[in-house]
Amino acid sequence: MEKPLSGRFRVLDSIRRGGPISRVEIADACGLSRSAVTGVVQSLQHEGWITEVQELAHGNGNGEDPARHDPGRGRPRVNLDMNPNAAHVLGVKLSLHRMSVAVTDFRGDVLHTTTLPFNGSQHPDIAADMIEVGVRRCLIEAKIDKNRVLGLCVAIPGYINNLEGLCYWSPIFDRDDVAFGPLLSERFPFPASIENDANVVTLAEHWFGEGRNLSSFAVVTVEHGIGMGLVTHDRLYRGHNGIGPEFGHAKIEFSGRPCRCGQLGCVEAYAADYAILRQVLPHFSLDSYSQDPKAYHVEIERITAEAKAGDQALTAEFAKAGRILGRAIGNLIATLNPPKVIVTGEGLRAGEMLFAPLVKEARKLQLAGNRFETEIVAHLWGDDVWARGAAALVLQQAYMDPPALIRDSAPDSAELPSQALA
Ligand SMILES: [Zn+2]
């Protein structure tokens, strides 16, 4: 069971989202008393995570009347902002053919990304070695001292228990039940964790993307397979023992097409990259991806480009995939009634060919009388954003509790941002 969000988290998160921001605005945003905010702010300032910024009383550059904020003209308004250089965090996104590493500052802004080839179905030790190389390379390229890093999170497709660092199953490994979190931690001077990849992209949407202003929403990822993440009351829903929603394996047909999971009629067997590819290229089988993931990606991109160039038969395949996914998302909306469903992942390279029929079909299933229509949006972004979401998971922990690594040492004052807006 996860801990509730701490006051420390709420204050830091509202400064990250709204800074520079006043103490009164933080209290309003967090639903905390002003005295509680004052106490938290004091310790955050003392530890060097946030800094005071004075807004000059004769104007803020936006043409706003400063007297609106501060009736005592001439007295500068004091806001609070993050000290982004206080520490750094690392996120990694693994797929069967590629590894993306991102290093961010304490606010979650990406400072550098490194992308390297990666081979799936590996012995866990070899996978950990490859991650170690990628992380070290990213830190060297970004000129960041490893001692200023609070932690690392690696996003992995499969069944992951984040709290225990356990991977029950993933196509990344050649075996099941891998204690990969502890294996990674041995290699770095900072804590390392693992998380399901759909969960980290969902966190990225919550921190930086389409879910930024929502406390509950769903994300559907369309890639080689189909995944899902769910945020409820500002927390990731992780399900029983960390195995969250497996939306890709929701069934849409009795005795339907074979799925990677070994069952029949799953939604991903109709709408994922592999499902489209095997329909149009009969020599591609369920195993083609794991045998040669790079060639597989070249093919799906070629097929998509040909469809966009006007190939009618290919366009019809993408439309069919979109319709089926739209039906499944309609079921999801009927089950959960979220305010928004965000569709993301590489499968969106198909654009409107896939997405327009998806929305049309999901809308058809909307129940009469429900005036609160769920918004369905497409959001295409790259692997570096998934890695940024993994980094945000480390930040979430660092915002919750003072991080152990540099808790007792204030950040270098030379790295503090300018105190004035002038
Ligand atoms: Zn399945």
C-alpha cells in the first residue's frame, strides 16, 4: 500500500507546477493551512530545494498592475521557486531494440538524453550491464557528477512490482521473476528502481503533459503491444502486486485472433503494431518482433508511410485497427468514466488514419443521458519522454521524503538561480 501524498510533496509539486508562486497561492493549491505551508517551506529552503524570488513592485513585465497582488506599493512581493540545480535524477526507457536515458534537474526539466541500441530477451546481468553503460555515458555527456544524482528508475514493458523491484515477466529478459531493482542498485552509488513502462508515460502525462491539470485520467499506449496507465486522486493505480490494468488483453471477440499472451481475441491482437503488420505482411509472425525488432520497426514505418501516401488497402487496415481500439476504449469509458483518455505511443505515427475512426467508434458507445463526455486526445511523443516519466517517479519519491543522499548537505550556493527577476 502506497503512502498518501505528504505535505512536503504537495508544496514542492505546486511550486514545480506554478513557480514562482507565493505562500498564499501554495496554500490554496495544496489545500493546506498557511502555517503548515510556512513550516514546510522553511525546511525546504533550509535544505536548499527551493529559493525565494523577489518580484519588483514597479511591474512584472507582463503589463499587470503589481498593486493587484500587493496593496503595499513599493514593497517587493516575495515568491518561491524551485532550485532546479539542487540535484539530478535519471530515467531509462527500455524496449526490445532501444534504450533511452534522460537526466533531469530537480524540477524535472530534461538536461540531456542518450539513446543506444538494446537487445531484448537478455540475461538480467547483461541487461543491467547495458543500462550501466547507457547511464554512465549520459552523465558524462551531460557533465553531471554522479554524486549529485538522487536516483534512477528504469521503465520496462511487462509485469513489474515497483515497491519490491521485482519483474515477474518481461520480453526484456530471458527468464521470469527477476529481482532487477536490487541487481541495478549494486551498480550505482544511488538508489535504482523499476516500473512498468505504461505507468511512467502516464506519470509523464500527469507531470508535464495532457493530464497536467487533472487528478484522474487514463492513458492507452499503442506500440508493439497495447498498454494502459491510470491515475486516480493524483496517484498511479498499480493494481494487485503491481500488475496494473492489462487493457491490451481485454477481449473483444470470442475465438478471435491469437494474441502474444497465448489467448484469443485480445484488443492488441487487432490494434497493436504487430497486429497490423501480420495482417499486411503474412511472413511476419508473432515471433518476428523478438527475433529481429529493428527490422520489424523498419517495416511498420514503411507500411505506415505507404498507407499515408494513399495505399487504400493499407489505409483500410489502419482504420479497422482504429475502430476496434475505439470500441475497447468505449468499454473502458463505460467502466471507469474518466474525464480524459490520452492515447499515446509510437502507433500514433499513423495519425488520423487510426485516430479518427477510433474516436468515432468510441463516441458511438457513449451512453445517452451522460452529459459529461470523456475527452479523447492523441499525444504523440518520443521515448525520451517515457524516460522523463521514469525520472519523474524518482522525483516523486524525493518530493515525498527528504532524499537520503544529500539530505545533510546544502546544494552549492554558486548553483542557485538568480534571486531577482530584474
Ligand atoms: Zn492477449
